[in-house]
Amino acid sequence: MKTIYKHTQYGILLNFVLLVIIAFISYGYFYQTGSKPLPIIPYIILMILFLAILIVFYKLTIIIDKEKVTAIFGIGLVKKTILINQIETMENYKIPWYAGIGIRITAKGWLWNVSPGNAMLFKSKNKFFLVGSNEVDKVIATITKLK
């Protein structure tokens, strides 16, 4: 299908925090700081864990074609597709800063975001799904034109 709209939002705060954690753990391992230095196996496990989180959640891309809206985290291992003909209503929804980032369940349904701020609230047949974006109005306008 031909892409009608595509936007990528990077999780700057999450990426920064993960890179600081990776740098801190690496510094501790390579300089063997503290009274109990970090052994190689826990270091490798921690690096794999934090690098995997970084690769999977460093950005959120929203792609719209004629039939569906797709939200893709990072390199594409985690994605969600919503068929446009199943969307009953859409609205701009403000996400409070303390709600956090990532994938989680909220009172309004599943929320996917990489940054606090606005999200699109999609309602379809007793299901609610929120996708964070800094271009909510453009996404809603694009989907409205396709309906």
C-alpha cells in the first residue's frame, strides 16, 4: 500500500536516560569501581538488556495508508495496526507528564508513547487505544479525509 502519512517521534528523554545508564554501568565495569567490582557476566547481561530496550523503544513511527494506521516502536519488533474502517471516533487526548512513556494500560485503554504530551484516542467497538504524537491534529485530519 502507498503511504499517505508517516511521522517519527524520538523518545529523547528515554534515550538519554538509557544511554546514561549504559555509560554508568560500562564505567563501573571497565574501571572496576566500588568494593565489589562488576563481573563480566552481569555486565554482559545488563548491556544486552539496556541495549535491547533502547533498540526496541527509541522511537515511535506512525504510518497511515488507505486502509490502516500502524504504530511501530523502534526497529519494528513491536507494532500495532488499526483498520481505518473500524475506527468509530478519534480525539486529541492530553497525557499528563506523570503517566510516563512506553506501552501501558490506562483508564482510557492501551497507551503507546515515547514522550509525554498529546495522543490520539481511537475508539473502535468497545476498545480504546491511545497513540502519542507531537502531530496529533495532522494524524486526525489525515484519517478523517480517508474515512
